[in-house]
Amino acid sequence: RNDGLAQSGRNYRAVLCTELTKPLIIRNLPAPSLQPHEVRVGVHYCGVNFADILACKGLYQEKHCLPFTPGMEFSGTVVETGANVSTVREGDRVIGVNGMGAMAEECVADQKMLWPIPEGVSYEEAAALPVSYGTAILALEHRARTQPGETVLVTAAAGATGLAAVDVAANVLKAKVIAAAGSDHKCNLALQKGAAHSVNYTQGSLKEEARKLTENRGVNVILDAVGGDVFKAALHSLAWEGRIVVVGFAGGAIPSVPANLLLLKNVSALGVFWGRYREEDFPVFSSSLSSALWYCQERRIRPHVGAVFKLEEVNEAFSRVTQRKSTGKVIISTK
């Protein structure tokens, strides 16, 4: 693939993982030419996800050939379109989802992986939406079928997906939210987002607190991103016909589900791997993103950007997330 562009020697700066588990570096890369269905986007912001960090350690379920540029979600402006592109035009503001490659000044995306940013939504807010809010909307609406007035327990409630889930459950779905997190500061943030109650699970029993807060009825829906003992405690606090949705294992340990518990209370254990919907059920994947953008434009949700780093500070951005120091979404600015 070399046309005038590639030969013109035009370069762009990108984050590069050259060796697994080693610090990332910034390099100038030659701009590739576009396939007919592809779009070149000038990236403004790129989200930092656990998946990026795992990929750079070689621990993610999808393996990448070295060297590669991490980054699976971005906001930016269309700078060039391939010959067959009809959905976007030069100058359009878009968010996009990539397998990888978004932590750069520009990236190339398939036209169907771009969504227009509505008026009134900033590039910064938009970059915080795809993975976190896409996952939360898909988990709460599509998988758990959360109803108004139901009680929703969110673990890791101050993380990117957790805070998005609190926001969507409380402010869009009108559920009663119990936010569980590992510090008082994180609990307070979730309360500001719309949670009715919070539980600091480093200080008390999550199961007991959930029982108290629901007057022994238990919770209807749980969104768990922690795994391990937190998952087990959460599972035990489900109400009759409750649903627990597994979205990740930030705590590290992958728990097993005692099947007798499912039977006794007629509960369901569900999983959400948001990215997989891209291949398996694209309309559902796409609508989770369109919904996120629409809710944001309507001001029903407000993404919380916890920290913004420059491209050169990518290693600090990664360690902010791995050390659990971050709240909400950590994003990288390329400008």
C-alpha cells in the first residue's frame, strides 16, 4: 500500500508497544494509504482501558503482533475518506472504535466503526463514552433488562465502567443504585453521580450492607467488574429472580458460580464482553454507542473524566489506571 501519501513522507506521532511489559515509546510513523472503505481521523482524545494495558503485557484475549499502537476508542475529526466512504465527510466530528491503534495523532478506521458526535457534546466527553458507557448500557439495558425502580448494585463503582453504570442506572433507567467501592472518596464520587447509597467494601461486609439497604429483599441487578470475593459477596445479595452481570475482573481472581445458588433464588448470571458484539451482533453494538451519544446530548448522562494525559505521558496514564488511583475515565490528549 503506497500512494502519494505514503511516499510524501508525511508522518504522525504514535504510541508504540515494541516489547511486552516494557515502557511504551513515542515514534513517528509513516501515514498509510487508505482502502476504499477506510477513513483517516485526526485524533483529539483517546480513552485508556484495562484492555490496552493487558494487551501491552500480552495478557489480553486478542493477541497483537509487535510492534503495535494500543488504543481502542477515540474522538476526533475526519481528515480524509476512502473512495467508497459515504457515511462521513471531511471535517466531521466523530467517535470511533478500533481493535487497536488509536493512541496516536491520527488513526485509520473502517467507516462503519465511526459515529457522529452530536452538537453540544465535547471531544473530551465523547472520548469517555464508547467502552465504558457502551458496556454499561449493553449490560443494564440489553442483558439485565433493568426496570425503573429496581435496585442496582454496582461494584468498582468509581472506575470508568462502574461510574458509567451508576450514571446510566440512576439517571436514564431510574433505578435505585447502591454503589460499592474501595474508599470513601470513591463512594462519594458515585453518590454525586446519582447513587442512592454507597458501601465501602474495605470496611464492612458487602452482603450485610446490601441486605440492610434493601430491608432483606436483596438487589435486583448487579454489575460486577471486580471478580474474586467481591463477586461472591454480591452474588449472595441477589433478590429473587435477580441478575448478576459479569463485565470484568479488575480484582484479578476469576470466581466460580455455585449453581445451587442460581437454582434456590431463581437468579441469572450473565456476561458482557462488549467488544464481541461488534462481530456477533453489530446492530446491538452500534445502538449502545448511539444511545450513549444521545443520552449525553440530552444531558441525561455526564461522563466523568478523571484525568487527562499528553501522548508523551502514556506510561503515567497506564500506571494511574493499574494502581487504582484513577476515578472515572482516564484519557490521552494528542493536541
